[in-house]
Amino acid sequence: MVRTSDEQEPTSSDRQFAKNLVERIVAECPNRYPGSRDEHRAQVILRAQLTRLGGTATWRRFRFCRSLYLTLGSHFALAVVATALFFVNPLVAAVMHVLLAVSYIADSNRWFYALRSLLPKATASNLLVTFAPRKKMRRRIVISAHADAAPTGWMFQQSGLGSVEKTPKLLRQLGRPLLIAVIGLGVVAAIEIRTWASGYYWPTNPGAFYGFSFYFLVLAVLNLQVWWKNQTVPGANDNLSSCAALPVLAKRLKAVQPDDIELVFVVAGCEESGTGGAYQLAKELRGQWNADETDFIVLDSIGGGELCLFQEGEMIPWKIPEHLQDAVLEVAQCEERFKKIVLFPLPAGATDAIAFLSQGFKAVCLGRIDRHLGTPRNYHLPSDTPENLDYDEVMETVDFTEQLALFLANAEADSSVAGTAHRAEA
């Protein structure tokens, strides 16, 4: 009897399994907007694959702002409004610009949400599938991926064609566009305060004042256009490539799972709206899990370029936990194909890893970047389809993640055994 897609299990042909799973979710859940029914349906499909391997599934519901681009657009649209208020009251304009800068810095670093908390929210879910240890738990290894797909719009187009062979996108030429914008908020506020103190109603530095104000307008228009368009891409690479990796990794790791290691696979929601699912999950788990015995491996866009270890922080670079970075470098030396892994500081945006880091957990994110583009191939474009996904790259990342998880699971046990032997000799 031929198996249906629901009944298919990871086999020795892990590559074909991942390909079939990506194609199925794209076909059955084409509009996986953060907090949507299709996002949840994709999580249900993945739950079936993971629980069939013996895992125990739990759902955690939450509410979060649906659109990152409404959040961004609102910040910079209000910055334009504040600029207009300069000609009425420079001090009020300065206060608004400072508050917007504080709001975005806090939002970007997941410290707290100010303006975002006032925007419309949707109900979504996080899925956790746990493979419990057979003895008292010594360590927990969590592998996470997000199920939602990204919206698209003008800012992601290249010459209007979406061709991955063309030059990098408009704003990426600026390096760290949102950091520049926040610095601009501070500069404009300083000009406004100086103008207010002088008693004149003409900017003391009109070039910087109008230049940054125009930049705020551009950012507002580009981000609000993405929100208004409200169209998601297929998201085969970002991030079904990682979702399809989870059952493959579960099958492999379960077969060699140490007795005192707990394995948890997370399918998060609302990543594309600003790592919402991971942020809510991390807040819930902060009082339930011991951060010192938990390691998070986040997978994001694992088939679109060179293998990378991402460094989070579009405003302030976040330090990668030392033992996780050391583990990545150690595993990279095990095979020639892994030695090309590079550290890639994210110039804008974030992955779910920053949400876990912000709540005191230890996390790293692995993904792939096309170094010519500065992003994964087909990033947030309609061309992010199963046909354009490089499954060889996906499987190489799966192999690396498997070795990394095993290294983390066994490292502490090995050091403990070595320590015991050393003490015995002494």
C-alpha cells in the first residue's frame, strides 16, 4: 500500500523526505502569515511527523502583533509627524523623536515593547515536541524553527524582477539601515533641542535635519507598503527548510539519545512579525527551565548560501554564548565541508535566537547567506519556492546540526567522566 503524505516517515532518504514535506506544506498552507490559520496548519502537519517518532506534543498559545512592518512603519511615520511638529514646538518634536528612539531600541533588543504594544494583535501558537530522558535529566537540547512565512514588498525587490543574480537590495547598501535611522532620531532631537534653546524656529543644521527626516519618510513608506500589500511568499527556504529538518533531526537524534538528555523540538509562530512566538515562549519558560542546563539551536533559512553562525543585534551586537560558539567551531573542524562556516553579523532584523537570549537562555542560530546578496537567496521574494531550494545545502546543515547537538549532549558528560577519573588518580 502506498503511504499518503500524512503517513510518510523520515527514511534513509532524508533529502527526499525533506523535499516532500516542504512541497506539501507550501501546497496546503500557502498563506502562512504570522498568526494565521495556515501557520497553525503547518504546525499541525509538523506535529504529526514529530509525534509519530515518539515525541510528546504540547501547545502554548499567545497573542502578538501580527506585522513587523506595521511596527517599523509606525515608528518612522511618527518620526515624520514629529519633524512637522518642529515648526510648531521644537521641544515637543524632540521629545517625540527621543521616545521613538527608545521605543525602537527596546523593541529591537526585546527588552520591552512600547509602541508595538498599542498595535493590533493576533492569537497564535508555539508547538513543543519533547523526547524525554530515560534517567534524571542532565541537559536539555532544544532545536527550534519557525513555521510562518515572510511578507513581501517593494523593499525586497531587485530592479522589480526579484532576480537573485542582480545587485543587493536598496536598503542593504546602507549597511545597518535601522541603526542609522535610530542614530538619526537622536541627531534630529539634538538639533530640535538646540533650536528650541536658541529661540529660533529654523533648524540649526538644516542638512542633517532634512536629510534624516527624508530617510524616516522612506523607511515609513517602504515598511507600510509591505504591511498594506499583505502578501506572503511561499517561504520554502525561509523557513520550511528548517521545519522539514526537525523530523529528520528527531529521527537521527532519538536513535542515539543519551539517557540523561532531553530533546525538545520547537515550531514557533510569529517569527516574521518580530520573533513573537519565541519571545513569548522564552518568557514562559524562564521560570520553568534552568537556563544553565538548556541549549537552544535555532535554524533559519538553511538552504540559501554559505553556512553561517549568525550574530544577533541590529542595534547592539549580542554576545554569542561562549560554550555554544566553541562547540560550533569544534564541530566545524570535524569535516572538511563544515570548515567554511563563517560568523555573520545580521545588519537588520533578527532570528528567534535573540528572543531566547533576551530572557537569559543560551542560544545560537544557524542559517545560510549568499555573500553576494547579503541575504539568503530569494529572501522574502515570491521566488522562494520549493523548486528554488537547494536541498543539498539543507541536508548539509542538517548534518552539521546533528553533530552540534550530539557534541553538546556529550560534552558535559565527557568532561564529568574525565574529572572523575582525574580525581581518582589524585
